[in-house]
Amino acid sequence: MKTFGFRALGASAVLVVGLAGCSAPAAETAAKSTEGASAAPVESVTPTPTPTPEAKTYTADELTAVVGQLKDSKGVKLSVMSMADLSGSLEQTKALMSSISVEPAECKEMALAGTTTSLDGATAAMGSSLDATSGASTSVVLTSGLDPAFLEKSMAQAGEVSKCATMSFTVGTVTADATITLIDKVGSVPGTLAYETQTSMSTGQKQAMITAQAVSHGVLITVMSAGGASQEEAVSRTGAMMDQAAALLK
């Protein structure tokens, strides 16, 4: 698998692609969600590095089995995408992301990091949930076999998030402004990096997404939530899914 991993900030660019009508696993989830309630900015907090349990390399089937046990906030099992399901869509996402223009220019590498890094040998599985009534969507991606140096860099982006807290994206004729705010205390997994992305499109659409990442037993866990009743509710869903996934990784 050559290009995988929803690293911090990459999700905000995927969100723009989704709102522009493009097709990708994370983008589809974001596009289906409703606008999140606006919330007051949350004070930026730098996660404290915490030693993680001993790493284990999971097969794609093992990760798919873990995702298959996860349930959303209503106790419904997630729709599961295996590594085989993801491969084609992720290559498509890479091509789409390469056409995105980012301002400030120095933030482009960070914003698109998850789609441009070669990750040969990694395994992954994804699960998603969409509540048609409330518009609440939650997605989780588990990735194993990543280089430890890559994981360390992925989880040390708090400073980069603060430096590029406001960015603009252009996809074809559609432009968007994204504001990223770090959030503290999302779930209970040590070392979790979490942030909220507020995106306003030139088409008039607005979206809010909560993204959290943590490493447990060498597996990168990425959870993205949007829609629902409020920002607080989306944060709660994100933390609960993160904790649930981490508890199943042994």
C-alpha cells in the first residue's frame, strides 16, 4: 500500500475535496454530514508525549476484525472497509489532492502530508457510521506497520497546527477557508492529538470536523467526526471511538 494515513491536517484538505463533490472514503463521510454548531475557540494545548505500549504488527485481516467490533454512539456496528476496499479509493484521493492549492504556501506540505508519503508495507482498515436523522458521522482508520519515525513525526504536529491555524484551499473553481484549533482531553488515550477544523466554502457551505489521532501498540488510530447536535457532542463521539479502538488493540 503506497499512500495511506490520515495524518493531522491532511483531513482538512480531504474535507475540501469532499465538499467539492469528489469521491474518497473520508471525503464521502464528511460530505454526508450536516453543518456542526459553531463553538467558541478552544485554548490550544500541546499534547504531552507519553510512552506507548509495545508495538505489534497487525495484518489487514486482524485490523478489519478489530474495526468490525467497533460500535457507534447508538450501539450500531460500523460499516467496514478492508485494505482491499481502500486501495483504489486512496490512489484516487492522492491524485485529487495533488491538484489542491494551499495558502500560505509553506503550509501545503503539512496539509497534504498524509497523501504524499510512501508507506509501503503498511496495513489498514476503516469503519464509518452515519446517523441519517442527526447527520452525525464518525469514521475510524487503523494503520499498522508504519515506520516509528513517521509515527513520532505524525504525533508531534501541535506546533505546526498552531503555525498554520488558518489556511485557504482551492480545488478547481471552488475555494475554502479552514481554521484549525487544537482541542484537549479528547478521550483517554495517552498522547492523543486532537483538533477541530472549521471550513467555509465559496459555495456557501460550511462544515465542522473533529479529528483525533493516537498511537496504541504501534497502531495509528485516526478518528474523524462531523455533524450532530454540537461541537461538544462530536468531541464526545470522537473520544469514545478512540478509547474503544485502543481497548481492542492488544
